[in-house]
Amino acid sequence: MNYISTRSENSEKKSAAYVIKQGIAPDGGLYVPESIPVLSQADITALTKMNYIERAAHVLGLFLTDYTKEELIRAASKAYGRHKFPSPPVRLSQVNGDYVLELWHGPTSAFKDMALQIMPHLLALALEKTGEKRDALILVATSGDTGKAALEGYADAERVFIQVFYPSDGVSNIQKRQMATQSGKNVCVTAIKGNFDDAQSGVKAIFGDGEIIEALNQKGLFLSSANSINWGRLAPQIVYYVSAYCELLKQKKIKPGETLNVTVPTGNFGNILACYFAKKMGVPIGKLVCASNKNNILTDFIRTGVYDKRRPFYTTISPSMDILISSNLERLLYLIAGASRCAGYMKSLLEKGYFEVEKDVLEVIQQDFCGCFCDEDGTKETIKRYFENYNYLSDTHTAVGLYCAEEYKKTTGDDGAMLIASTASPYKFSPAVLGALGETVPAEEFEALKKLNAVSGVQIPERLAKLESKKVRFTKIIEKEAMKSEVLAFADAIKK
Ligand SMILES: *Cc1c(COP(=O)(O)O)cnc(C)c1O
């Protein structure tokens, strides 16, 4: 299986290992597989008998054809079989007649662990396969969740180093503590004075800085990234949708061939795109409900075909979905409209702040997707109602999904089986969840964590519970102008 760019017709074809190492295509496009492999009904039946690690190796093997079965089994075992990552890593609950796919039982209590636990192993193998002599230095700017999940995934990975920058006043205390206590010989965490945009611009500037790239090259290092524009992050997400269908079959909740609708709380469009791939591979998935918060640019796009980012940006209680440019939408646009139209949309978005797809493209999108959104009051009301009526405690992002799944059923009358992706532990957002339940919120976040536990009786994930007493390793706060020298200093420390 080879990979091509979303932005050029006849772009050069690259291997999976190459695109995982490289991240983004030279024309600014994202890499996509040149065809989508197919799972037959018999394949799905066979997968049903496997455990998560075997399912992951099988599904990934169809996309990463330059990796051997043994390599993929080993990578998946390291990622999903470690004692610290409960096995199976995904839990399926039944709530109010729907199925909730909890993707956050990994080490950082957010669904990003599902991809970031395996991606480092795929990258280490990619370095071997492409004959890369240098080691990778992953640079991450984070507003919270991604940074910790990437640190945890890459900690002590071979031939890979990771440096994370976060805005010192722009992340929650728990997120700060999660990052500052990170273990591993190959990690570095630095706070910067500024906001998330400052951190992000600083990292982007370093990626484009010839001087620093050459200095790193001299030391046998090259820069790489860990965000969801990298195919190595997207592919592992396809696995849990295939696996969830198999699990429901195994538990006889659905019959072979029965259609399953799926709702995904969406930000950058990575998670829901993975589900779309599972559907196109042949898993009997029906509608994909794209659930947005008050930043409902995707809802508007799916309903009208116009994607317009010239609108206010809202800070919400579901911050990981506060996004106006959903990068992975580009991959969907390519798959439906082709490279030349896709490049045109992206150019228009960059230059004019919006684009509009043609009627035929919109119709194809609407066959598979339905756009819904949930505002702040709706999110809070949903958290409270699900807790009171169904004794189910959800985080703020999952609540958006629960609400939109109900909306979809109400407005369309489609009462087929529904799966909702649950993307974070409620304890990652304790103050907002407590507030939604109508409780007073303690000023100190660790107190909020304990109070939510007392109110709900739901167990605190072990690692979050232990965080308060964990030793802080990284305390450095720098000016944003000093990021470049901070990267060089880390490179010196690595290669001394
Ligand atoms: C990242 C994230 C999302 C959004 O996922 P995308 O793949 O960017 O659409 C939703 N919920 C939580 C908790 C997240 O961390």
C-alpha cells in the first residue's frame, strides 16, 4: 500500500514507513492511502475471535504493508498490553439503549492514548525501514491533552526524543502536573510565558528555521511531529471502530451485517475520519454523526457545504473541541472530490477564510455524515441528566456526543443501534463536571477531583489519583523568544 498527497494529482507515491517518518507532504497536503483495503464479512467474523492486539495487527497490516505481522503484533503488545494500560484498553458500556465506547482507559485518561501509545513504535520501525541514520526529535506545542499523551507514548522509546512546550497559564493544574512529573530519559517539558498560539507559532517557526535544522542535523537529529496530520496517528484509530463492531457482534448485541450508527465528539476531525475509513473498509457502519460544541463550523459545513472560519472563536467547557480549522477534513475532501478540487478548497480557506464544495460533493458527504452541535447549557444539562437518570458520569466532550446522538435520533427517526465515542475521563475535567451536576466547585483542582469522587462514587483513574504526590521533574518557565535555544540545549543534552 502506497500513500499520496491530498493536494497534487499524480504526487509521488510513498511507503507507510516514509509517511509516518515524514508527517506532512512536501506540497503541504496530508498523506492518504491510494486505496482503501476491504474487510469481508468472513474477515469480520475472524476478527471477532481475536483479542485487541491481534485485531490491531490485522487492521494496521492492511494499511502498513511494509511492516511485518510480527512487528505489528510486537508494537501493539507494547502499546496495549502493558500492565499500566488495562487490557482490553477500550471499554464498552450500555447507556440508555446506546453503546458508549470508552477510549480513555489508557495512561493519560484521554482517547489520544489509543494512537499515541503505538505511534512511537511505528516511528522507531520507520527509521529502520527508511534507512534513516539520524534520531527523531518530536516537537509538540500543546494546550493540554496532546502533550501529555505524546510524552507518555514516547517516553523511553528508542531513537526518538520528545520536547513539549505548553503555555504556563493556559493549561489546567492537573494537566500541568501530568506533564511536569513525566518520567523518561528522552523527554523534556518547558512552560513558556504566553498563550497556546505563542507556543504553537514558536514550534512552527523552529520547523521552518534552516539554521536550527542544520544544527540538529550535525548532531544526528531531525525534527518530527506527533499531531493527527500524521497517518501514524490516524491508522491506529481505525482499529477501535472495527474492534467495537466485532465486540458488539461477539456479545450478540447486533447481528452479522446489522448497521451501526456512530457519533463522535469532533475537533480536528481525526477520530471521526478514522470511523469513516472503517466504514469504507466494509464494516457495516451507517450514519456518522459529527458532534460539535458551540464552535459548530463542521455542523454548518455538513449542512450547507460552506466551510467558513470567519466567525467568533468560543472558549468552552469542552476545550479539546474548540477548533476552527479541522485539519483532517482535508483527507475526506480529497477522498470525495479528488486532489485538484481539494487543493482549491484549501487555497480558498487560506486566502479567503472559507470555501464551498460543489453540490455533488455535498451530497456524497451527506450520505455518510450528519452534523449536530450542542451548546454549553446543553452540555451541562446532558451531564446532569445522564448522571441522574442512568447513573452514567460523562466528561464534557462525551456529553456533546451523547446530546448529538439523541438529537440525531429525534430529528431523523432513525432508531438503529448507536455507538458513541467517549473521549476523556470525567476526572480530566472535574471542575466543569461538578459544576454541571449543580455542586459548588472547590478552587483547588485536586480538591475538585476528590469531591467529584465523593459525589459520584465513580473510581478516580489510578494515575490521576496519584498525581498530587508525584515528584515534579520539570519546573522551567521561559520567554517565548527562548524556545529555539531551549531546543538546541535539549539537543546538546541528548547528544553530548
Ligand atoms: C482531541 C480530543 C477530541 C477531538 O478529537 P479529534 O480527533 O481532534 O476530532 C475530543 N475529545 C477529547 C477529550 C480530545 O482530547
